[in-house]
Amino acid sequence: MNQTYINELKNHIGEEVTLKGWLYNSRSSGKLVFLQLRDGTGIVQCVCFRPNNEEVFEKAKSLGQESSIIVTGKVKEDTRSAIGVELDVTGLEVIQNASEYPITPKEHGTEFLMDNRHLWIRSKKQHAVLKVRHTVIKATRDFFDNNGFILADTPIFTPAACEGTTTLFEVDYFDDDKAYLTQSGQLYNEATAAAFGKSYAFGPVFRAEKSKTRRHLTEFWMVEPEMAYAQLDDVMTLGEGLIKFIVERVLADRRDELAVLERDVTKLEAILEKGFPRVHYDEAVKLLKEGFAKGELDNDFEWGGDFGAPDETYLSKQFDAPVFVHHFPAVIKAFYFERDKDRPECALGADLLAPEGYGEIIGGGERAMDLEFLEQQIEHHNLPKEAFEWYLDLRRFGTVPHAGFGMGIERCTAWMCGIEHVRETIPFPRMLYRLKP
């Protein structure tokens, strides 16, 4: 039996087709039953008229939500339909008649929906979010592939952490060894960049921070590009290019999904028309202090501190585009950051803050290239030098200026969708108190 997909129906007006999917919803009125059929590519209304086929009509009336069915019928143009067509049903095969589907049209609490995440992802809004996520990922890969980067994925098991082990998951390895689930492919990316010139890693990363904010997950996906013969400005230029490419692709391919999510697309469209401001950390501190003086921030910010969510949100509101903040204090950055030669207390790092309160989307910078400096930093941070000998080899054999960044897929997707919490941007989120389904 040939199968047609819902997103192809406009090409089959007047023809008889077969659709395979699930019952999203239904209603009846006298001699008519209206089935909302979904197949993953869309939803179409299928009309069963009793005088045409009594058996099909009775089957249709008996179906429960999310029953799996195969529907045959004639495609009919319908301007009232969101997809421009509906189906006049001539045949109906029931694979399974589901009953008592737990997610009903009534209001459900978040915990209930998260407990039923395996079913919740079938709903229109969750479905739309995950399709946007797919496009964000595809656009990200295309951007780097089209710009000469080589995909060189990095290990998930690592012998040491690039920023210490306090926020990592420790796991037992063979022969009583300990390993850690990676929080970043950063260090390995530096090795692949030295081999290929431009490389990127793309995969899951893990952080054991006991955070319960709307911006954090325990397991998330990150893309991490790295470039040889590159500096801080190159990081910001590449990051701006990536974000604009993603926005352009999402607007081009996911208009319907953004409409389902009621996303204000004008805010995304505006991003394409503007350059991203680049603000020194000193200037950011000044802006935060002015905000506190005006009563617009609750806490006075001091030079040397890292930004909290209220600080990032306030800073982003001062600009009409995503903004890079650069030259953070070295004490709050990882050991491998290059220092400003004129101001050694500043690291050559940059964060990209998204508008609308979505916070840091990109974080990265220039890497230290001096062997002696890195040896001192490893000692200063009480890191096991033997675990980093391979990394130090990159400075012994062909060291060059190099730079890169990381971008979290879930935060970027939440921003594209205009939704509040990153837990909805991954099929099965892992958080402080959630390990299932």
C-alpha cells in the first residue's frame, strides 16, 4: 500500500491517497465525523460521511485519541484549512484503538507533562519546538561545513576536566580508574584544529551543577568550533556569522512552527539587519552600575564578578542586537585563556548575550599559546599535570595563536522559539531532579 505524507497533499488534489498516522483529535456532528490525523509531517482533517460508508463512519466514531490508523480518501481543496486541503475518507484501517490517553485538552501541570514527556512531544507546540531544534542543528552543521571546518568529534569520557572536576560527573572506568563525563571538547578541539586548521565538535556535554534555573540542563548539546591562526576578534566575527545563518534558516524553513509557538518573528528578522555590538567588560560594568544607581537592578555589580542572569538580561536590553562582552577578568575564566598583554588581569574571552532575556548563547575566546604560562596555570589551579601532558604537547610542537567558542543548542533553540525554559528544547531533558522518562 503506497503512503502519501500530509505535507505532500497539496500535490495530490483530486487524487485518492493513503495516509498512515495517529488520531490527534476528533469531533462528530450528526452524520459527520471529523478526524484530525497527524503523521509527523503535519495534521489534516479527514471527513467521514455516514451515507457514503456506514462501516467507516462507525469505526471513526469509536476511535480514542492517539489511535494508530491508516486512512484512504480523496484529497479535496479547502481554503479554510491551515494546509489548504482536507480528505474525504473512503477507507479506514485501525491498527490500534487507543483509550484513556493521559494528555487531554484540559490544563496539565508541568510536572505531569514532564512525567509524560514521551507523549507530550506529540503535541503541536512541543512538536514545533523540536522541529525548530532540528533546523538549528542542521543550520549549524551547514554553516561550519560550508566554511571549511572539519567535524572532529571529541571524547565523552575524559581523564580530566578542562576547568576542574567540581561540576563533573565522575564514573568508574576500568582497573579502578576514574573518568569524567565531558563538560566540553575544548582541549581536544585545540588538537584537531592544529591538525586541520579549522575543526568543530558537536555532541552531548554534561555539567553536575545543582542548578534549577530555566537556562540550565544537566545534559545538553554543544557545538564547539576551533581555528588555528585566529584571535579574539575572529571568534566574535565567526559567532556573529553563525547566529545570523541560524536565524535566517529558521525564518526560511520554520515559519509555520514559529506561528504555532506565537513567536514574534520581527524580533528575529531585526537581527539580520544589524551588526552585533562588541562591548569591553569595563563598559559592561559601568552600564550595570548605572542601572543599579537608577534603581533598575537590585544589586550593585563590582569589577571582577561574573554576570548573573539579571545582569545579562539588563545588558542585553541596552542594545538592539545580540551583544558581545569581551575581556572578562582572568580569575573567572578557565586556565587556558590567553591574557591581554597590556592588562594581564583580563582574559581574551567573549560571551554573546542574546536579547529578550535569553542570556549567554556563545562563550569562547583566544587560547594561551605559551607553554610556560600554561604550566603555571595548571599548577595554580591544582590540576594534575600528568593528565594534561598531551595538551601541553600542542605548545611544544607547532604552537600558534588559536581561538574558538561553544554554543549550546538548547539555549539557542529556546531563543529562536521564544519559549521560557530550555527543558522543552530537547526531547528528553535531564535536570537536577529529573532522570526519566
